[in-house]
Amino acid sequence: MSSALEDELGDILQKARDGKSWSQEDLAIAADLTLDEVRRIDGARQLILAGSLSFHYANTLFFFG
């Protein structure tokens, strides 16, 4: 039996971003991503949808700032 996450990937990453009081623009600058890339990741339902960008996004949130 597989267990589902309470939130989707984008929700989890957005909560982490909000916890740092970073706007999407702040994260885009810190992670060297475009604002469109950050928005796409925030809306992602699964890791596979966001690919390596989500790793870069999460890495920036959890290890910097």
C-alpha cells in the first residue's frame, strides 16, 4: 500500500519558501532561475513534472538563506 503525501510537491516547496518569507522573485534570484520556472515548480504536482529545476529550487530553499 502506498501512502500519499498530504500536500503536492508545489505546496511543500511553496510552504518552505513562505517559511523564509521569500517571494517567488526572491527565490528566482537566489536560485538563478527565471520567475516562470519558479511559478512552474510552485504549481507542480509531482517531482517528475518539475525535473531538475525542482532540485535546484529545493536546494536553494533548504541550504541557503
